[in-house]
Amino acid sequence: MKPRRRKQVLIGASIYLFLWSITALVGLPQVDQAFERELAMGSFEFADTGIAEVPVRRIEFFNISNPEDLEGRVSDQPWKCRSAGLAVAPFVIVDQAAWQQYPLSGFGGRRLVLWTFGYVRWRPLKKYWVS
């Protein structure tokens, strides 16, 4: 390989690794903050007052591919959990998340998260359960 070509490949690889590390160091916390904002409030039906909006409680992450692991971890109140996530490429993060925000409104699965300096959008990769 010619020295000039080698230098171009080295510069390209360095830029790619730099962007990947920025995604891991800056993107992961921003994705977690976006998760908190997106699922901040939910609803719960109280016997005496009817339906009320309540904060969604964050619980410890568990194996969301097995719904039986939910037993004993959650109550009837809204809850959410998320794995730490993994930066798999620049601006691309894969994580697992689960939540029950409203009655008959929940998700559990693996997500593909696209992050760009504060902009966060996600798509399901694999759904384990949806209600």
C-alpha cells in the first residue's frame, strides 16, 4: 500500500473510531435522558377517584424476553426499565427496554436507537411482548 493511501485509511479509521467513542460517551446518557422524558407520566386507575395521571416508576432491568420474570418486580402502577445500551457504530445504539405506561399499553423488546447530538429516535428490532 502506498504511503499516501495508508495515511488516508488511517485518517478515515481514526474519524470513524472518534465518532463511535463520542456515541458511547455522549450518546448513551442522552438516550437514557430521552427514555426518561418519553415515559415520564402514565395513568393508573384508582378505585375511589377513577383514572389519574401518575409518574412512571423506573425499576431495575430484568430479562425482558421472559414475561414470567415480571412477577414480583412490578405492581399495577406504571413502570419502565432499560438496559445500559451498547454503541454498535457511530450514531447507532442497541438496547433493551420495557414499560407499562397505561393499562393495555406496554412494550418489551430490543431497540435500535439512532442518536445525533441530542436527536434520539428508535425502532423496535425484536419485540418480546406488546400490550
